[in-house]
Amino acid sequence: MQKSSFEAVATRVSTVSIVINLLLAAFKFAAGVLGRSGAMISDAVHSSSDVVGSLIVIVGVKMSEKTSDDDHPYGHERMESVASLILAGILAVAGLTIGREALMSVISGAYKTSAVPGALALIAAVVSIVVKEGMFWYTWGHARQIRSDALKAEAWHHRSDALSSVGALIGIGGARLGARVLEPVASIVICLFILKVAVDIFREAIDKMVDHACDAETEKAIRACAERQEGVVKVDIIRTREFGRKMYVDIEISADGELTLREAHGIAQRVHDCVEAEFSEVKHIMVHVNPAENAA
């Protein structure tokens, strides 16, 4: 079966991420060993974890694109939110691991006896920051294009790696200047940044798992679309709920109570067709017609 454009884009972006992360992780690990930098070796491990995240995105997107079946009559779009939740967990674990190791280094004073990193480790940190920030914008741009929460989470995973490299750069530079404590202190700060991102991704994914309403601006636009249709006296009620990257809409409109059933159905059909045509994220809309109290 041919891939949808959504799945094709997400798979291509994640595949690019896997290749770049593997190459970058190998480079940073070698630079960490040759440059005597524990921070750069830890950074290489963090890059390796991004590979797992990319694989999760590929699997989650593929499952979310499965068609409806008897057991899942509303489709599988929420599987993408599940992938986002897993990515949030991976980010949180990575952040906590970095923070724990840095904190233990400060408490034990181990940083005082660590070897002074070489210039190669410093260069690797700069390269990592540039590459991972570039990967963030590459992934983020495609995530917005296809409205993929899993890709957005993967983009933030790239940025967390860039932040980790910033911490490594500060630490390595500080160690070379004699301020070795900067390395673990910077790692603790980066840990907090990564945990903040993980919480944000987790909250957004949960919102889409528990029928959270769409934003007020979108609801206002849907209401305006319905009110433009001939025969609609007013919109009585509009309810929306996010379903992965898609949306379900329930709307009640008022129409002349003297209309025939066929005429009322025609008005409802026009509202239905207008909303689905103008809002690609709407998977389904249910329109209920009420008799207007003071129809002209």
C-alpha cells in the first residue's frame, strides 16, 4: 500500500535524523575519548538516544495512518500522541541522567580530578550545537507543515541535544581555563531545560488524548463558516475535540422550523461540506438542526 504524504514526510525526516545522529554520535564519542572529555562522551550517548526517538516516530506515525476497523471505528490518529508521550519519557530520562551524573560529580568533588579536555572535544561541541540546531529547524518546519506532534517532539529532542552540547561546551571551555566546576554546573542547568521540554510535550500529548477542545480562534472560524451558509439562522452550540492531529466537531444550528425535513437536511449538508472543505484537520463533523424560535 502506498504511503500517505503525511507518513512519507514523517518517515523521510526521521530517517534523515537517524543517519545524522549516528554519524554525530560516533564523531562526538571519538572526540570525547581522544579529547579526554567525559562531558563529550555523555553528549554522544545523548545523541544515540535520539535514534531511538526517531524510530518511535516512524512506528507511531505508521500506526496512526492505519484505516478504521471494527475495533477502532474512529481511526488510529491517537497513536501519534502515544509516540509523543514515549518521546517525552525518553527526554525526561535523558535529562535526569545528565542531571544526576552532574550533581554526583559536584557532591563528590570528582570534577576536581578529571582530566583537562583537549581542543578536539571543544571543536566537537561546537559542531554538535550547529548540526543539532539545524536538525531542530529542519524537523520543526516539516512538523508544522504536516501538523505532526510526534515530529514536533522529535524536533525538541534535537534541541535538547543542542542544549546538552552547549553545556558540554561551557564545561570543556571552563575546564581548559581552570574552572572545572563549570562542566557539572552547566549540565545541571541543561537538565532543567530538557525536563521543561519533556513536560510541555507530555502535557500537549495528554490534551489530545482526553478530548481537549481546539483553540478559540479555530472554533470562531468554524462558527463563521457555518453562519455563512444559506438557511442558517444562527449557530447555537459548537463543540470540538482534538483526536491526535485531527479534530471532531459537533455543531447545532437553528433554521426555519417550517422547512421540510429534506430542506433542513440540505442546510445541514452545506454546513458539513463547508467545514470539511475549509478545515483539513477536521476528520468528521456532526450537524444537528434546531427550529429557530423567531425565524423570518
